[in-house]
Amino acid sequence: MRDYGSNVAAWAERQAEALRRRASNEIDWESVDEEIEVVARREHDQVKGRRIVLCVHLLIWQFLPKRRSRSWCGPIIEARTAFQAYQWTAARCGGIRPRHWAKPAATSAPQC
């Protein structure tokens, strides 16, 4: 049962404070569960979208060499940096890491 009305930020701050104090009687457990699931889905979707963009750029780089230009380097480096940051964050959160990051694949990556 959501009791936060239209001010989700204030509700989230109250819930975080209650969690830090371990005040379980003040926590809106049903809504916290739902909100954590929403955050997890959003994070998964963002990572999936970045991975798709990176794969498309790498495929174009590899199979259409005439279309290579320095303008492709920025998005490729940006996507890789985002993945590395996500991997670092996942490692800091108890070693949770997506399977596809277990072993980095050898690619014909652009040398930007």
C-alpha cells in the first residue's frame, strides 16, 4: 500500500532514514519492495540499451571500415566507460556481476 502520494522523493528519504535507524515498524515494506523492483528494472533496461548501442557501433566499426571515423570513438569509449563503472559498482555491492562481464571478450576494438 503506497502512502507517499505525489511526493516520492520525500517518501524515499523517510524510508531510507528508517532503514538506517533499523526502525522496521516505520518502513512501508510493500512499497519499498515495489520501488526497489522498479529501480532494478530501470537499471537493467539502461544497461541493455547501452550494450545494444555499443554492439551496433562495434559491428559497424568492424564490418564497414569505410564508415570509420573519429566520431565513432566517442560513443564507443563512453559505453565502455559506463560498463566499467557499472561493473565497479556491482563489485562494491557484494560482488554481484552480470554473467556477460565474467570474462572480457577479445574484440577488434577501435584504437581511438
